[in-house]
Amino acid sequence: MQKQTIAIDTPFARADVYGSLAVPIYNNVAFEFQDAQVMSDAFCNRIDAPDYARVENPTVTNLELRVRALTGAANVTAFNSGMAAISNALLAVAAQGKNIVTSRHLFGNTLSLIAGTLLRFGIKPRLRDLTDIAAVEAAVDDDTCCIYLEIVTNPQLEVADLRALAEVAHRRGVPLIADSTIIPFTETDLKSLGVDIEIVSSTKYISGGATSLGGLVIDYGTFPEFNKRVKYEMLFNLGAYMTPQAAYMQTLGLETLDVRYHRQAFNAAWLADALRDESRIRRVNYVGLADNPFHVLAKRQFGETAGAMLTIDLDSKEQCFAFLNRLRLVHRATNLFDNRTLAIHPASTIFGNFAPNELARMDVRQTTIRLSVGLEAPEDILADIRQALDPSTREEA
Ligand SMILES: *Cc1c(COP(=O)(O)O)cnc(C)c1O
């Protein structure tokens, strides 16, 4: 069966008593048991039955099952944000004295989690250039607990060789953990490239229309202890499970993900190409462009589409601000893969609390605008960007 069909037609784990076609929202906390033995069996995981909604809820389980069906994963655990998924997964593999081999090219909060929060608990960051396999090899040692990366980094749009990194990780017996938020798992087969654990901020493409926060830990089962840790230790003890309301909206989002994503990726590719002709834009960065340095590797690893995020560089921060202030259709907002096109100046917002020298080391430039391309007609998005690039347009914001 094709993924679009699986996304729509994966049956409920247990049929709804009324035959509801849409997944019901179980807006509850506790579940009653027929007798004490069944209750004990449920609590001790001898049978699969929900006991308490911090750790299991039928609406959330339904989303987890659909993602499992779509990815072929051994286990999927839903958290209440992308950051909750990332922090719970890292806490499941790390311990005091261990190190995480990763890069400075990370989502801002992920970098500050690894280089700040986890460091306070004695887990050490080893920040390397993940496109330099020899440097990664030299960084990994007996205390390494994982290699962690983003499949297309934000906002640099860097792509590392997953097979090569997986080999380095597996030689040391540690997992390769990949944040795949930028290109949906319906397009890729990261397991075949050696990724052991995939993490997705389902706030982005999956929620569809920016309805809700969520995060998914997709475990391919190659490190059998991992699921025990993340599901039965982290989820239980840290309490960051997805809410049934979010799971309901994200299940609806999952059903239309394929069509939305293809339209958004098409729009992004079309825009990236068109924006190269604009004289006020110094650089268009999008891995879908044939002359992008990561194009060939991205295509080999992730297939024909290249996501719906691109960046443009103007001459200065002031020009970036003026550009943002002249936009009429495109929205000044963070978030990625909303139905609407969004624009942001990452250096002064998402990365606004990093010092200038840190920004330079992370390759976050003052001249960069990030665009998350939506579902509008691409000609309308282009027309808005063109008028906002024009210095004679009045800044209305
Ligand atoms: C947004 C994002 C996150 C964090 O997700 P939240 O759902 O906002 O917590 C993590 N990684 C990447 C690549 C993201 O874009």
C-alpha cells in the first residue's frame, strides 16, 4: 500500500464503539479495569491497555501507530513538543560523563540543550563539522553515547553523509540519532542509511496549519534498550506525553501531509529558482537547486524533494529588516511549514541571544532571511517578495 493510503486508512488499535471514522479524542486521565489482575497486567505491561494518560492515551496511541505503519519503525513515542522528543531521547542514551558528538549547526534550542542544559549534568558536547568524517571519527570515544544531527540544518542547510556517520557510530556501538523535521519521513528511508532513531517536530509539516505542538521519537529498534529507556523511564518519569487534542489534530494533519508537502516542496523549488534572478538577492540557498553544494548528496539520501525551507541573503541586517517590514502577504513569524508562507531573520530572533562570535561559528549570518514556503499560489508569493525587495515600497509594518 502506498504511504498516502496508509496515512488515511490505518485502522484504530481498537475499534470505536460507535464506529467513528475520525479518531475520537479521549479527553480523560484514568481508565477503569474489570478486575485487579487485569489492572496489574496493564500496569506491568503484560497486556497492552492504557492505565493513566501521562503514559498512554488511545488518541495518542492511534497517532503513534499510524507513524509506525508509515515508517516501519519498531516503536514510536509521541511527546508534547519537538524539544520534548529531543530532550527525552537524549536523556535516554546519555549519562553523567558521557559525550554527545554533534555540530554547531543545530536548531537553537537543541544547541543550547546540548551545550548548556545537559552540560550542567555532566554530559559533554563535542561540536564538530559533521561533513568532515575524519573529525567525527576523532571525536568519538568510549564515552560517546550517540552521534546527533539534523538531516538538513536550519538555517545553514548543510547535509552530512548519513551512511558514513552511521558507520562511525556503529563501530563504537552507539546510535545515530537524526532530527528529520525538514523533510518528512514519508519521503525518506533513513533507516536504510543507518539512522537508528529519528526525531521529528510534528509541530511543523504534520500538524498542518500550525495547529498544535508535538514531537515524535521514531525508533527503528536497532538498540533494543532504547525503547525501554525512552518509553518506560523518560516518558513515565519526566511526563512530557503528547496531549490527546494535539494527537487528534496531528492525525488529521498526517492524513493530508503527502499532498500538502508536495505542493509546498514544489512551491519552494519554484521560488528558489525564480529568486535567483532578483538583483537585490545576493544568494539563494536551497538544496533542491542543482548547483547547491549539497544537492547530489541530498538527492541520494532524501529523494526528489528538498523540503519547503530556503534562505535568501541580502546586503545587510538593515535591508533584511526593511524587507520584512515591506511584506504584505508573507507573514513575519517563526515556525516552519505552516500552510502560510513565513519569513524570519534568524540571527536577531531564534539565535538572538547568541554572541556575535558564536553566531559566526554557527554560520548564522546577519544578512540571511529564512523563508518557510506555504500553500499559496507561488506567483503570489514571488510577487510579494519582489515588491518587498524594492526599496521604493513603503514599509507598512
Ligand atoms: C522546530 C524545530 C524543533 C523544535 O520543535 P518544537 O516542536 O518547536 O519544540 C526541533 N528541530 C527542528 C529542526 C525544528 O525545526
